Amino acid sequence: MRLVFVCWPFEDQGSSLVIRGYSEAARALGHEVVVYAGPYDKIPLNYSLAVGSADAVVFLFEWTTRQYYGDRLDLARLIGRVPRGRRVVIDGDGNYNDVIRVDGDVNHPDDAASRRWREVCDSISDKICQPTFHPLRPNVRPFLFYAYNPSWEQPLDFTAKEFTMLYVGHSKSRWQPMRRLLQVIEPARRELGRIGLVGHGWDSTPRWAAKMQIEHIYYTDKAYLRRIGVDVLPAVSFDKVIAWMSKATFNPVLVRPTFAQMRLVTPRFFETPAASTIPLFLLDEAHVRLLYGPEALELRLPDEGAEEKIVDVVRRPQYYGDIVRRIRRHLSEQHSHRARLQRLIEIIET
């Protein structure tokens, strides 16, 4: 089967590493995955504009439903040459929903924007998928899409770490969970070493935010970050994310409030356990258990005794590293790109 992915790839965010994993799994299973675009050296993926030979088209919508490459004629080719039943929409950010507001975070600015998003998706396919076990709309299929790749795994070595904690990701609507974590850390700050945030928005508003009128979603308390001694570093490309996470004893796994409400998964859910670090889950207990198994609850930041948990992770990384090794086996069996691709083909052929 030849699958064409339609997405908006970025060097330092989005799903480029995930799509590369799908391409590798496809080759191993005798299939082919290509990204609909011309060659782009900065993001080495398998690109093609050939639609006629496609067996299916997968539209990956995250922050936008617009195309990265092409125009209305390209969309017409994608729609016109591949039957509706063999087109799939992956609604990565859970925008195929009514307006959801949680702790100042929203999936759409208003009802009209929500309606437009759903209309675009409905015009493309009847197969709308979201990366959650619990879709809110009855016509949405649960399909996690993001996956774990054993080839990403780094040896769990906790000697000579440059950081005690790193978070590799942008500040986009993530200040609320990050503030909660930093407030937990603050009383033990002297005992902990270097703390870093890697990505856009933590120390200054990204240059494109004003033009798009989204400055508010990158809000952070910059004075607070300076006061407690948090280092802010530039964003890194998608192929360096795991290496950067491996520089720290632990990395938090957190999501923006609307994602938590919808129980969406993101690429970080599967990249972090592959790094040479301890993933610390800022997720609800049921979500952690369902994704990673009951053992992973020891890696969840508890509602009570959170400060003690963080100090214990830093003091006993080898103990928690053994848990990570067992979680890796679970993820390799249940959440690999191979398993995801097989499920995607089932959805296409249903």
C-alpha cells in the first residue's frame, strides 16, 4: 500500500520524527509512506507530489488545516484521485470538537472557528481520528497516531548529567502545568541542580505570534523563571529532541490544559521514555496506567508529596531507571510504529 501523508512539517515542532517512524515501519512491512510536498532538505522525509498511485491519503491536521505545499488545485488532485473511503483525517490537537475552555486554554477562539474546522474535516473524509482513547464526538475514531520507536532508545546512564531537569518543548499554552511543577520544585531548589526549558516562548514572545494574534498562548512569568534560576535555551530540531532530553536526570511529560481534558497523547509521550532520562508524568492516574501500565504510576507526580517524589527521583535515578526499562518493553510491544501502521491500514480498509 502507498500512503500519502498531507501535513505541515516543522524543523523544531510537530510530527516529523513520527512520520519518519511510519516510513521506516512501512518499508519493513512492504508498504510506502510519502509526504505530499517537494523536497525539503532541512526535514529529511520521503517527499512526493505523485498522487495518482496513492492507495490512501492521510491528512494530519495539528495547528492548521491548511496545506504546507501547493494550492487549491493540489487539494483537488488529492481529493479527486483518491476515493473518499480511502481518505483519513488525523485531528492531532482535538480541534474537531465544540469550543473547549480549561484554565485559560481554548481549542478554538469561538464557535464559528470550531464549526469551520469540522466542516473542512467532514468535506474530506468520514474517517475522523483523534489521538485519544476517549473521543468526545461519537463519529470520531480513537487512534493514537503518535508512537514509540525502540530505535530511539538511549542507554540509561545517570552519571555526569548537565541538567537535573529539562523540558524540551515550546511554551504554547503550557505555562499552567509548568508553573505547577516549578512551584513544587521551588522549596527544594537548592538541592536540585541546573533546570532548563528548551523551546520557543519561555523567555520572549515568538516573532510570529503578534502577526497571528496569539501572543497570549505563549505567556510565561519570565520574572519568576529568572528568580528561581531556570535557564531558557533555543529550540532544537526534531531529530535532536531525544538527545537533548538525555542531558537531564528527569524530564516532565505534560500537556496543555485542553489536551489534558481530552486525554490526548502527543509525540513527547513516546519520545521521553526513549531518552536517557526519567520521564515524570504530570498526567492523571488513569491516563498513565492506560498508556504505560501500572508500574508507570511510580513515575507520576503525585497530588500529595510531589516535592518528595522529585527529590527521590534525583537521589535514586537507577531505581527509577529500572522502571523506565520495563516501560520501554511495554511501549515496544503495544505502541510501536509498526503496530500503529497496521491499525491505520485497518482504518483505511474498513
